[in-house]
Amino acid sequence: MNLDPRLVACAGAVRRKVREGGLGPAPVLLALVVTWVVFQCLNENFLSPRNLSVLSVDIVGTGMVAVGIVFVLLIGEIDLSVGSLAGLAGALFAALNVNLGMTEWLAVVIAVICGTAIGAIHGFLFARFRVPAFVVTLAGLLAWSGLMLYLLGPDSSIHFSEDGLVATLTSRYFSAPVLTYGLATLCTAAYLLVSLRDHGRRAAAGMPCRPVAEIWVRTALLAAIAFTAVSVLGRFEGLPLALLIFLGVIVASDLLLRRTPYGRQVLALGGGVEAARRAGVDVTRVRISVFMVSGTLAAVGGLFVASRFTSASPVSGSGMLLINAVAAAVIGGTSLFGGRGSTWSALLGVLIIQSIASGMALLGVETAVQFMITGGVLITAVIFDSLARSAPESRGRA
């Protein structure tokens, strides 16, 4: 049977992109859609406005930590301390605010600065003394967990005000249509204007650029997602403040990585230390900085986790937070081998993980099954990552 040459060429291009990992976020998005469809078929409440609203807030704490993990993974390293550091930030805030009577905003600032300082310590020990990041952050996991338990005291938990600043992070919603739909319109318009401006600059310089038609298609998809999300969430309590902050952090960190010299240095370091050093990258400074970013966002994520429970407890710094954060970054598409990924990986990955958890809870399935499914998704993502990395190497040897 003779096949259309165009179909054969198209199939070959798809296979090549699969081998080289060039499909971008498409496989992750497809996995997310399949997850949602399956759970919706099994329980009609899965895609209800209430469940999606809860889901959109539940992803923020872990997602913040995962964004920080992305920075570390991009240079080919790992940070095992983020879970305990998140718990420490929540415990430090609660101890300062409740036990010592410090104002909430100052306690928040100190907790976040503490996370940054701890990240700097980890990065310094790794970059200056060449102690493996695995060992440094594993020691941090143990040490900061112990400090967290010490701050929490004999009761192992500290409850803070349900009407305060930190509690408001996950309890505040915006329901005014003018505001919510206005934000969706503003974000869509900003994306279109930035994309068209980049297209004009790259075309004028004779550089490769996306076709204008593709930019309009992407804009239409973004508008559909944004307005659908606003419409669905508006049927419950409105647009969560936590989700807006999370998306703002993702956009800001994505711009930092893609459009600044610092971001290019991080990606270059992930591609090869010696090559980055010869290109003029200050390897020590970049290594320390990514651990500072990871520590800062771990502390912020810990505050959001504590806000969800309106208390600081060992749960906020449990090992599951670390596992889910790393899994979210990897499942979302960030390479464990460095040099490939984006902060949007954190959003996509944490959506899949939390969707599985939410769907299992609605179905009354045991937590053990949830762990097995999440583990299966994670190992699948790692296999694809390994294949994408090995394909160019095998061609180079050939």
C-alpha cells in the first residue's frame, strides 16, 4: 500500500521529535487532559467548580517549592532540603508571631530571608568546598527538620490567626467579574504584544522566529484557557489570591531564565561546567545563586502550606513535600541531567500530581495506590528524559 509522502514525512518528524525530546510540553498537557477525563468519567464532581477551586489552591505550596527545584535541576544538581526548609519557614513564622508577638509581615520577611540564607549556605558549601550537593542538602534536611521541631516545641504545632496575613494567602478570593475577566484580558493582550514585538525584532535581525499565524493560535489558546478558568472558578468563590501569586512567580522566574543574562548562564552551566566556564560564566556565583533561589521559594512555599492549615506543624515539612516538589518538576519536563526545562514545568507537574491525589480522594482510593500511580508517572517521565538525552549523544558517537 502506497502512503502519502507527506504523511510519511510528518510521521518521521514526529518520531524524530519524540526521540530528541522536541515535543515541548505537549506530552505533559496530553497526560493532564487524560487524567482529568478519566477522573471526570469516574466521578462527575471532579471537574466541578468547587473541586477545581480547591485544586487550584492546593497546588500552590508544593508548586512554589517545585519552581525553586527547577533552578537547581537546570544546573544538573538536586536540593533535598527544600521540604524541611519549608517546614522550618512555617515554624519560624509561627514562633515569632505567636510566641514572641512579632507583627506578621515582619515574621514573614524574616522567615523568607532565613530560607535565602540557608540556600546560600548550601550553595557555598557545594560551590566552594566541592561537597556534593546531594550530601550538603541531605545534611540540611536533617538539621533543619530538627530545628523545626525545636521551634514547634513539645506540642509539635503552633496555630496562628485565621484572619491574619499568612492565613489570607489561601483564603482570599476575587469574585468581581470586572477584575477577574479584566486580568484574563490583560494577560492575553500582554502575551500577544510581547510575542509580536519579539517576532518583529527577530525578523528584522534575520533570526528564526515563529510565524505570525502560530502566535495568533497560541494567543487564542491562552485566551480560551484564561477565560474558561475565570468562568469556572467564578462559579464557586472566585479567583484565588494564592493562584494569582503562584502564576506571577512562574511568569517572573520564566522571564528571568529566558530573557536575562543570568538565566542564560544558568542554562549554560547545565549544558556543561567547563564549557560554561570558558564562556565567561562565574560558575561559583551561579551555583550559589540557584540554591538561594531554591531556599527562598521553599520558604515561600512553606508559608503557603502553613496558611492552608492555619498552623505550623511537622506536616508542613514532611518528606512528601520534597518528593512531590521534585516529582512535579521532573514530570513537568525539567531534565534531571540539567540544561533543559522551564518554570512552567512546575505548574504542569504539580497539576498532574495534585489531580491524581484529588481524583483518588473523590473515589475513596487508598493513599498507597496514589503513591504507586504517582511513582509510575514519575518513572515514565524520567525514561522519556533519558531517551531525549541519549539520542543526541548516540548521533554524536555515530
